[in-house]
Amino acid sequence: MEIQFLGTGSGVPAKQRNVSSIALKLLDERNTIWLFDCGEGTQMQILHTTIKPRKIEKIFITHLHGDHIFGLPGLLSSRSFQGGTEPIEIIGPKGIKEYVQTSLRLTGTHLTYPLQFQELTAGGVVVDDATFKVTAAPLDHGIKCFGYRMEEASHVGELQVEKLRAEKIPAGPIYGQLKAGKTVNLPDGRQIFGADYIGKDRPGRIVTILGDTRISQNGEQLAVGADLLVHESTFAFGQEKMARAYFHSTNVQAAQMAKRVGVKKLLLTHISARFLAKDALLLQSQAQEIFPDTTVVKDFDQFEIPMKE
């Protein structure tokens, strides 16, 4: 599992930062990619990565401000031209279906694959299958805005090969049967049980991605114990009044929240164009004084989310 930032700016594109879009790469887990927001120019950003649009399975929209959705019609259209045939599900606030369908209709765009929509008016479970459970909850922004918590299912424990070798159990099809939890009768008369040779299940990872928001109780609940939290940082330390007035957060507020709820790693995004490279480093260092494992991300930054021990 990896996360890559296609756009890390806020409001309008800047030379070094495009507007919001994040790719959660689940290639090993389900051979797909999930997008979170799709600001203007997202498809251009994708051209600078290894992402294949046909692999995009779901697009989660946090809210309907333009810097988070203006790239959707272009991306959907290009995916069709590039031979995409698998459906895409778009999950987001009420109104996202009308926006997408109107854009496609007025431009005469016909897709080669079906679109599915899940419009949200309140929080709840929006995905629940064998590999992931995704929960959405409303945040505190000027318009309806959601955050998302991705909880990966537990991984079955690994076959304890060294233990098998130590007991002189020959390699081969027997190992596969034991891995499947079966009971096996050996040629020497021994009967062995698969459960005795499989390690403990490994807990799945938790990733929380929040949209534009003030610090809120719902945001904290979505982030509790997360291995990775993506949080906006539109404003800096000392700009708390402005952050509140514009329904955003500061770097330090995000760091304080990450510390409170036991997050392992914090990535700050949605950086204002007024913060140049040197200023972004200051945003990072201020947050690190409170929560050391904090990074202010840049466009195309990619992070692996390691398996838990």
C-alpha cells in the first residue's frame, strides 16, 4: 500500500503545487487505485507518475469546492479514450452526481464504462468488503465536507516454514495444505494440523484522509490510532483566527490533533500558495515540535504504508 500526492496546494494552482488530489495505491491489496479528490489538472499530474487511469476503481470526493472537483470531467473522459472499461464509483457529497453528469452531457462526452455514484448526506460506512472498510464522517467546513477512514482487514498469519523444517516435514504440496488450515497425514504416520503452523493474524493498516476542515470531533474520531493521517495545513502557527474564519486548520492544530488521537505518521497538505519552499519547511518544523513524525508534502511525494508487525 502506497500513497502518492498528485496535488498539494489550496485554492488555485501554483507553479510548484497543483490543487488537491491524492492517490491511494492498492495494487498488492486489490490491484486498484483509489483517488481522493480530483482538482483541476489531475490528469496532467498523473502523466508524471506510473499511475494507469484504468486502474482507478473509486474516487472519493471530500467536498464540492472547485479545487477538489474541477479535474473530474477531464479525467473521466480521458480514461474512456484510453480504453478504460471497468466501472468507477464516485463517492462524495450530495450534488457530485449532478455535477459530473451535467459536465459530461453538455460536452457530449460518452464514456466506455459505467459510472456509479454514492452521494452522502451524513456519515457512515461507504465501503465494506473482504479487504477494506471505509467510514465517512462530516467535517467542519463552509460547505458539506467529509473525511474518510480506511481500515484494512486483518492479514492471515504466515506459514511457519522454519518450524516445519525443524520437525522434518518435507516441502511441497503439504505446505499449501497446511497454509489452508487443513489436517495432513504424513507418510511416517504423523498427523499434523495446519493451525499449529500458522502465525498470528497481522492487523490491517488504517489510513485517514480528511478534507478541508477546522479541527473537529468527527475528524478526531476518524483518525484515532491511524497508521497514517493526511490533514490540511492551509494556515500556519499564529494564524488560528484566520484558520477558524475560513473553516481551515493550522499546521500546529493538525499536529496537536495527531498527538491526541495516537496517529503514527502525519502528512500535511493543502498548502497555501503564499508559503514558498522555505516557508513550507517552517510549517513542517513548527508541527514537528509537537508531533515529530510530520511531513509537509510536495506534489508527487510518495510514501509506503508498511505492514504492521
